[in-house]
Amino acid sequence: DISGTQSFNKMRKESRLSHWICWIVAVTALFFLGFIIGKAPHGELFLNYDDKNGKLVDRGKSQNRKLNCCPNRKFTRLPHLAGTEQNLKYAEQIKKEWLEFGLDSVSLVPYDVLLSYPNKSQPNYISICDDLGNEVFNTSLAEPIPQGYEDVSNIVPPYSAFSAKGQPQGDLVYVNYGRTEDFFQLEREMGINVTGKIVIVRYGKIFRGNKVKNAMLAGAKGIIMFSDPADYWAADVEPYPDGWNLPGGGAQRGNVLNLNGAGDPLTPGYPAKEYTYRFSLDEGVGLPKIPVHPIGFHDAIHLLKNMGGRIPPNNWKGALNVSYRIGPGFTDDFKSQKVRMNIHTNNQVTRIYNVIGKIRGALEPDRYVILGGHRDAWVFGGIDPMSGAAVLHETARSAGSLLKKGWRPRRTIIFASWDAEEFGLLGSTEWAEDNARLLQERAVAYINADSAIEGMYTLRVDCTPSLHTLAYDITKQVSLLAHTTHLKLIIHINLKLSSLISKLGSGSDFEAYFIRLGIAAGRARYTKNRVRNRYSSYPVYHSVYETFEIVERFYDPSFRRLRAVAQVRGGLIFMLADSKLLPLDVNEYADSLGKYAQSIAEVAQKHPEQMELYKVSFDSLFSAVQNFSAAARDFYARLQTLHTEDPLQLRVVNDQLMYLERAFIDPLGLPGRPFYRHVIFAPSSHNKYAGESFPGIYDALFDIENSADPEKAWQEVKRQISIAAFMVHAAAMTLTPPA
Amino acid sequence: DISGTQSFNKMRKESRLSHWICWIVAVTALFFLGFIIGKAPHGELFLNYDDKNGKLVDRGKSQNRKLNCCPNRKFTRLPHLAGTEQNLKYAEQIKKEWLEFGLDSVSLVPYDVLLSYPNKSQPNYISICDDLGNEVFNTSLAEPIPQGYEDVSNIVPPYSAFSAKGQPQGDLVYVNYGRTEDFFQLEREMGINVTGKIVIVRYGKIFRGNKVKNAMLAGAKGIIMFSDPADYWAADVEPYPDGWNLPGGGAQRGNVLNLNGAGDPLTPGYPAKEYTYRFSLDEGVGLPKIPVHPIGFHDAIHLLKNMGGRIPPNNWKGALNVSYRIGPGFTDDFKSQKVRMNIHTNNQVTRIYNVIGKIRGALEPDRYVILGGHRDAWVFGGIDPMSGAAVLHETARSAGSLLKKGWRPRRTIIFASWDAEEFGLLGSTEWAEDNARLLQERAVAYINADSAIEGMYTLRVDCTPSLHTLAYDITKQVSLLAHTTHLKLIIHINLKLSSLISKLGSGSDFEAYFIRLGIAAGRARYTKNRVRNRYSSYPVYHSVYETFEIVERFYDPSFRRLRAVAQVRGGLIFMLADSKLLPLDVNEYADSLGKYAQSIAEVAQKHPEQMELYKVSFDSLFSAVQNFSAAARDFYARLQTLHTEDPLQLRVVNDQLMYLERAFIDPLGLPGRPFYRHVIFAPSSHNKYAGESFPGIYDALFDIENSADPEKAWQEVKRQISIAAFMVHAAAMTLTPPA
């Protein structure tokens, strides 16, 4: 067991990411070559080992191979925030190296998007002011710099990107995590109105942009977010640099937009090119109208410790030595003190750069398999994103070295190093908008390459159901390879795949590809034990402490976790690009739809009287799912008699496989979210990070609780069931014989 | 010269549509077989004659061939309004015959859509009432029945489908054609406000639904539309049955919806299936909120003759012996009289049936070429739609007989007999919604088969630019064939194709396929000389006088015009379905885009100061068009070296050709018109019949005139130019090498 709290004991100083990076090249290349298509009897196994070798040999042990190919350490040396010169330099370097690796073409693709930076001459901070307006306490202006980086300039202090400017002053109200249910509890059970107040919430559970939206809707005039040790400390772990917990002076940067997939706030729906019309800042999508600021827990203690008002329920209490009183405002002793936010962050249209590399497909150049991950980082990006960017880089290197050996994939592979992910998935979304027509006709799959590690416990895959089988098979092989290296994998052969592999939510660059365009998508990373470790994301997330060293010393001293992630991501790409028959499993989609339909119907069944009263039935959806399942089975049966030597017959079937995911796209979008168009999967309206199935129905049911007009709310549930049923029927049609 | 006024002299009693129908089978079949693909040196000629024969022999002269295959006369014997039993019977009969012809599959596809019928027990009419409320004049309840049809039941009287119910009473205001500019002139130059008035407008110039919308926006509480002889009489022509002019007792039926492509008003965006959620009538799309009624000119004289108020400008005067005063209300002598509309028309959800027949493609079953036209008629449908439905039916027969001889097209051909076109293109739009995913991935082209004749002067083609060359080549061959039969064709070799062939507007079933889904589309029919004949559509349009006899006796006694139309429509279908390389011309699209960009920029140049003030430039659009033209030229150059024997290479290129039209689709739709998604072509917002190029820019420029906030209006112009430029760039990308 090498779960989180113990793994750092196994740290090995001699092993470096750069070394791992060196031999992953050879390993992944051999690993990928080892795959061939096998016709499996039960459709669940598309992969076999190399026939000649009988089984795959793990070359991973040959760690003493020396290759002069280790550039990745340097991508975490300097801060490379989106829109900065340094991030452009890294882009140029990646371009240069990808060309050297042997990719057919590599280019920088610029967009001019709205970014947001603190004002260098007017720092952001929060004060406690006395009745004369004197600042009796100010929050810190920066995080303590980690050792070895003292001379680095251009470290952006913690801030909430796209915060409104302003200096609101008032009483604090503490609203737990700032979730929809927290605000309901505050308003309905505690009877506290936050209109004109400044809310303070702890980070965690949901996407910070949702917290800000909830605060705005509740009428707050500012919102402060802090990292509570309850959510950002693992037990028995020291704060960095002695361990991987968040120091008290650390804080979480992050954007606080509510884009719902729009990309650049000023050019929703269209790429942010030079000639593109831009909305004014007033008209921009998802920009908060109130000031927002993040703080660490050392500062939070000062704001919280004198708060008055009622004692909160236990599940509102964090781990600080304060009482977590709700407010509004301070106790009697301090009631003349007010809190003032001082926020001077500027929005500005700034040029960003994606790096796009291509390997032309030998037989089907117009079929695209995409591996994309971001390059921009809040500071050094030791974990987010460079642990993933390294995997992307080395997969490109692997592919290049295979090309030099004479290999060329059947389909085109596109490698993408996205910019400005941290500012709302901007680089990936603008490129998706720019290339939407090509992608919707030609893209087979999108695999995401954000952070490769966010924990030490196990490999975890989130993907669309049609990728379940491929992901499972690849992961199983990685697991076999990894057996001797003590990697823990979540593979349990006897469980249903859909219970091992999670749904995609949002919060990374696959969003536009999957949720807007309907391209089969997946992600893989090493993660914590979600049952045992309740902290959110990972403790140093988006802080200055995300260094190369935290990975090397704590998260993956052997670099075997990163290698496993690279093998899974790379394996997906190579199999999707080179298999004659696309390794997409329609029966898995059918199984998952059945599960999702059952699950959403159960949510509705909590209101049996109203279901009866408004004649709400899920029969049409269940019937559609049955129809889909039958179509999937028939399709699979026909696959068995396919003449794969007939290029047109094969193409027809592969097109059916490719376009299955596309069939779930509704150009009208989900209600109020025109860029979330996938009727089966979308982020929750209440937490962007969470993927919901049948999101239209889910949201409509959620609104039942709050609607002043239940008749209307239930009509919307019925409408959403009808849309879902139709979309499932329509998708089933795409699997029937084309004429 | 057999132009309209003389052609009926050439009537030949012995020649019947049914006879023509018999030999068109053989002719078209041979004609189609005669086409083969030729590689032309300059890309403008995809067609050649059969190599073996050197040139095509016109078998059309062998009129004495006898075949027992003439069912079409009977499709005009009985009224077959959408939603009636008779129209279902015809559907069943068509299904039976298509199966007999040898199509691979034929099915009836039902939808439950909102239709609208007069109340049988409470007829609709308009009264003039005296001050005691007595009806001193009532309009007629029905048209005089033409000879030979006296015993026919179920002739629906003239009405405006989807009119609101109601009995508004008030003063009349005459507003010419009820166009946007007419209402502007009324309000701004004449200072007349129609709030609370009933407006009376003449039919013609624009789609009637636009007149109703304009009246509603102006505040009218009812609208009466009449057929003025100035618009519905040709010179020197007798009214039917002695000629083809509209009798004074005839009136034009028609729907008065403003659907903007939504299809069934209660299920916008989704097919109207049994389980589909339906909006309430209040929420339905495009339903007028005021009563509407159509009358003939005998009745119109009574309403107009005593009108008071100012004398209208000359271009507001029709051809009736009245002064066409504007009102409001009657002259002093009659000023106590009011007009009352009595409208009891009911909306009701009703089952309709499309007939869908398929011929499976031999090599690319997943590529669809569609020939579709409607079957439902207001009464007999002698012209609209059965002159077109006959062409559809005989093309299916031709294809069936070729199949029996062993032929099978490369691609799948779909024949569609649509229902409920007259109620807002409902059958075709619901099927497009139902099959949207299949169509957007697989449809190569849609050819429309509505009325084949609306005049006697010339063949006329409206189509997307990429079909210009094919349409031209086929038409030229038909012209050569037709030379000895004195057909006049609009082919003039030395003119630019785009000046011979018009843009598609709307008003028939191609709409959803072209404007919503972006499928290359075209239509062909025989039409009047539009320069010389100023009457709108054709005089008896949508009246009871659209009989089989009016075609046989006046419009096409030789049935040669119908045959030419069949040859063009059928030729398009067969070439698109069977050519190895798709006969779509990307250079023609480039030329047309250039022309459209020039033309829309000229409209804007009418405001040079404002262009300067608001920094409005068309440079980005011109640059995009240049880019597109270069991409098209390069694409064409690569075609010359294509290995057409390599099935995958051919498929890749054909996919680029097929998806070019799709590239112009913006899922966000045009502003306020979510189902009009084609950025290059859409119906005018002010007249559904007219196709505008760059409709987003066009509408934004139109609004300049009326906006209270010119800054905002010009910002919208700039936004639309930016969108258009992007879409043209994006389309150009689809023509570049795929990797």
C-alpha cells in the first residue's frame, strides 16, 4: 500500500521526472506497437498483445538507459501564466521540439482573449477597518516563496481572475462552501439575508465560480474564499516543503467565471481572432459583478475569529481554531469593525498561443484523434498542468520516434498544448470554435492531458461510455506491467465497467470537445483514495507550492505513476488512431444509458404525488433506452460479419461509431446554456466539476424544489424527459443499417 | 413563342398529363442512363453524353408508346388537405405504387402536428355592420365550384390557416401590400396609426405571414387580405374556366404563420411524435394573435368602395374600380358602418403522413440524395403540388425500372412525399428534425419537387452555388433535346451562371434541409416571364380553380414543360447519386460569395458617414472570400490528380465536397431565428419568399433605418460582418488538405 500519507517515505532522491521522461519514450513506443486489433468473441476486448511476443515485455525496468532528451524540468522553472512572455517562450520551445521529434507540422495558433491580472501598482487585499476607517488588519499580499525560487520574478499573487473591481465594505456572513444548498440553509433555516453583505466561504466541494454566482444571486456585494485545513490538509502530513500539505500562507488562485462552455467571454460562439467582433465588458459572458478574493487559512483566522451571530451546524465547521459563527458581522466587542475588500484586478484582451502538432494519417487523413492538455500555469505548474504536459510532450516524442522507424498511423493524430486553460478553458475552446466544422465531421476522439497526478492512490479514468472497454483493456495491461512496481489500480475484473470508470464533468480542456461538439472523450490521471481522503483536489492546488520538487519528492518519487498515466493516455491515442475498426463500444453506451435513466427516474420518484398529479412518466425514456440497446446489439452482431478488407464498408461502420457520440448533441443546447449541447452529459449547473447524466432532466428536477410555480416546473421536467427520449432514439437510428 | 397568353390556343385535347406521364418513364430513364461522368478540362462540365451513342436521342417523340402506368390524374380528382382521410389514402396509394415500381423500402412516417381548419358549423366571413349591428354586407362563404367538380365534398372554403379566433369590429385601414415599407409609409408619411383598427391589404409581393406579422406589430386587431386583379390577372386572359385568370369569386388560402423554420409550432426543434412534449397554444411558435381572413376581389370591392380618408399614392392603387382610399373607416356617408370579422377557425393537433421511399446505394449506402415534394393540397392541387408530385412519382418509377434492369446507384436515393407543406412545411421539417443526425452526416443534396409549373415562359432553377454547374449542364442538355419542341430556356452560354440561376428563398420543403441543416439544395420549375408579367405567383394560386384541367388546357397542353422539369429534377438526382466524384462546384461557390459580399457592402455604403463614425469595414469579409476562392482553386487543382480508383481517397474528397454546404451552418442560428442557421442564405425577415445572401448582415443593415440607438445598430452590423467573415474562413478550411 503506497497510499498518500506513506508514499513520501519512499521518496528516492536519485530518481527525477526528467529521467522518467527519458525512458518513457522507448517504453510507450514499444507499448503502443505491442497493441494490435483482435477480434474478440464477446466484444469486450479490442486489444491483444503482440502476436509474435506472446506477451508484452515491460521495458520500464531498464532505467539505466541514457538518452539526452530531458527538457521537461525546465518547463517548471519559471512562472508561465497565460498571456505572459514566458508562456509564449515555452510554446515556441515546444513547437521546436515537436518538429525535432518528427511531427509532420507544428504551429502556434494565437487568439486574443479576455484575461485578468492583478494591478501591479495597486495590490489586492482585504482589511478589517475600525469605525474611523483605519485598517486594523490586512491580509497578506503574497505567499511565502518556496526555497530555491526566491529570485524568481513574475510570481502572480493569489487572486480571483475576472473579479470585479471595487472596495465594498460591510459585515461578513459565513456560508460554509457557498453551495446552492448552503445558501438555501442560510436563507430558509437560519433566516439570514446576505443582501449588501460580504460573504466568506471555504474552498472545496464545488467549482469556485459556482460559489461566486450563488453569492451574487443571494445579493452579496463581495465574496472571500479561504482554504480551510479541513479541506486542504491530509492527516499526518506536513505542510510543504516538509510534506505536501498547504502552508497557512498559501492560497488558491483561480478564475471565478460562469462561462458554461462559452470560451472567451467577449466572443462566445466564435474564435477570438483579430477581426472578431468583441462584446463590451458589460455584455461579456459569465463575468462576476462583485469583487472576489482568495485567502489562505492564516489570514482567514483573522477574519473569522471575532465573528458573531449564530453557531453553525457541525457540517459547517472547518478545522480552524475558531467557532465558525455565521454573522452577520463581528461579536459585540468588535461590532464597529467592518471588512473591506480592496480589489483592483484588470480584465484585458491578451494574446494567447496554442501549439498544434499533427501527424498525418496514412489512410484516413481526415479522421482526427486528439491529445490535448494545457501549458499555462498559475505559477510553476509543477502538478497543474506540467505533470500532464510532460506526458503530452513525451507521447509526441514517442510518436515521432515511431514515425522515424517507418510507422504512420491510419488516422491523423493531433497534439495540442493549450493556453489559458486557467482562465476558463480559453485556448482549447477558441480552437474548438475555430475548427468546429472540421472537428464535427472528422474527430474520432479527444483525450485530455491535464495534470497526470492529483494523488498517489490509484489510476483513475473518466470517459464516455463507448471508451469504457478500451480504457479498461489498456488499464489492465498497464496494471499487469505495473504489478511488480506496486502500483495500485482500480481494476476489478468482476465489476461492471461503468462502476469503475466515472463520468466526465468539466474543469479541463475536454469540455468544448465533449460537451459542445460531442466528440468521444476521456481523461486518465493518478488520484487519491476518494473514500478515505476527504480533502478537495490536492492541498497545494493553484498555489506557489506546486513545484517540480513536490512531485519528485512526494507525489511520484519513482515516476512510475506518471509512466502509468502516460501509458494509458498514449495507449488510448494510439489505439484510436491506428485500429482498423474503431475501438468504441456501443453496448457499453447502452448499458450506461440504462443506468443513467434508472438513476434519474429514481430522483423524480421522490415526489410520487406530484408525478401522479402532473402525469410525469419516464416510460418514453426507458423505451428509448431499450430501443438503443437493441440497436447496439444488432450493430455489434453485424460487426461480426463485416468485411474489413472492403475499405468503404469499413469506413461506413467506423463513421457510425465515430458519429454515435455526436448524435447526442442538441444544437439548441441545454436550457440557458447554449454551449452545453450534450444531452447525456454536462456539468451540473450547481458545480461545474461534477458531471451529471441527463443534465436537462437533472436541472429541471433540481428546480422543482425552488419553483414558485410547480405546474410550470413539472412541465419543464416533462419537456426534458421528452427531449432526452428523442435524443436516445435518434442516436439509436445512427446505429441501424444506413439504408 | 408560347408565352402565357397564347399557349392555351395550342391546347390539344388528345394530349393528357397521364399520357405524358407514361412516356416520361422511358424518356427519363434513358436520359439518366445517358449521363456519365466526364473529366472536363475547366471543371465546369461534369456531364457528357453516353460515349457509345455520341449524343442523346430524344425518345420523347415516340408519344404513341402505350404503357399502363398512368395513375396521376386521380391524385387531383379529390381534395386532399393535410390531415384528411383522403390525403392518407393518397399516401397509401403512393406507398403501394412505389413498392410496385421496385423501390427497396417504402414507409408511411406519421407526425402529430398542429393544423388549423375552419369550424364546419360556424363559417368564417366578414361583415359590414350598420350602427345597430345589422350585417348589411357579408363576404361569400365559399368559391363558386368549377364545372365537373360540383359533387365533390370536403372542399375547404378560403381561410387563413392558424388565424386567431375572434370577432373584432372596427374601422378599416388600407395598407397596400402590408409590407414593412408600406406600414412605415403609413405611419411616418401619412401619420396614420392602426392601433385597434382592422387592416386590409392586397395579396402579393411578400409572404402573407409577413403581412400578418406587420399588422400585429402595428397594433391592428385584425387583417383582411384580398386578391387584386392588378396582382392576379394576366393581360388579355379570361378568368377560369375560359382562361387561367382568377375569377372574382376566387380567393387565396394559405397559412399565416411566422415559423422561421420551426416546423410544428408546438414542438420546435424536435419531431412531433406521440411522446413529444407539446407547448401550449399560447407558447406555440409563430401563431398570429389576431384574426386573419382572405377574400376575393368581388368581395373586396364591397369593403373598399366606401372607404374614406386620404387618397393613396399611385403605387398603392390596384386595378379595381375603387379609389383605394386609406381610411381609417368609411366616408362620411357611411361612417357609422363598421367592419366585423367573424373567425372561428380551430387549431388542432392532427396526424399527418410522409411517404418515404428508398433505393439503397450500392457502394455508399450512407450517402443520401433526396428528392422531396409535398402531396397535401388546399383543394385539388392541380398545380400546387401535384404538377410536382407527378414528377416525383415518375422519377421514382424511372428509378424503379432502372433497378429492374440491374442498375443500382452508387449512393442511396430517398424519395419523399411530404404532408402538411401548406401548413408551414410541417411534414418535411418534422422529418428533418427526426433525422437531423443522419442527414447532417450523410446527406449529399436535397432537390425539391413542389409545383413543376407556375408559368409557361421558361424553365427556372434556384439552387445553391455548388449546384450551378450541374444544373446548367443538365438544363443545357434538356434545352438541346427540347429545341425542336419550341421550349424556351433561360440558358445563355456567355452569361455568368450565378446571374442565370437564382438564390433559394423559402416557401417550400427544401427549407429545413438547406437553411437549417446546410444540405446543398435546388429546385427547378417552369415559370412566367418575370420581367413582363407582374402578377404574383400565378392567378389561381391556392384557389379551388387549381384543377388538372387548368394544366391540361392552359399551362402545358403538350406536357413538354412538365417533361423538361422532370428531366432537370431527375437529372440532378441521378447525377448526384451515381457520379463517382460528386458534381459539386466549389469555384462557383467562391464566385457567388464574392458577388454577395460586393453586393451587401454596397448596401452599407449608402451610409458613408456612419460607416466612418462607427468604424464599419467589410475588409474582413472580402479577405475571407479571397481566402475561400484560393482554397477552392487549390482544391480544384488537387482534384485533377486524384486517384479516383482509391476508394478512400475518393471518399475523403467527396466528403469535403458534401460538407462544404454544412460549413456555413451556425448552430447559434441567425439573431432571433434559431432554426435559420445558414449564414450565407436565409429568407428575408421581411418576406419569407425572398432569399437573401448574408442574411445576418442584411437584417442588421435593414434595422439601421429603424433603430432608436444607431450606435447599437451599427455594432450589430459589425458583429454580423465578423460572423460572416469567420464562417467563410471556416468553410475555406474544409477545402484544404485534411491533414
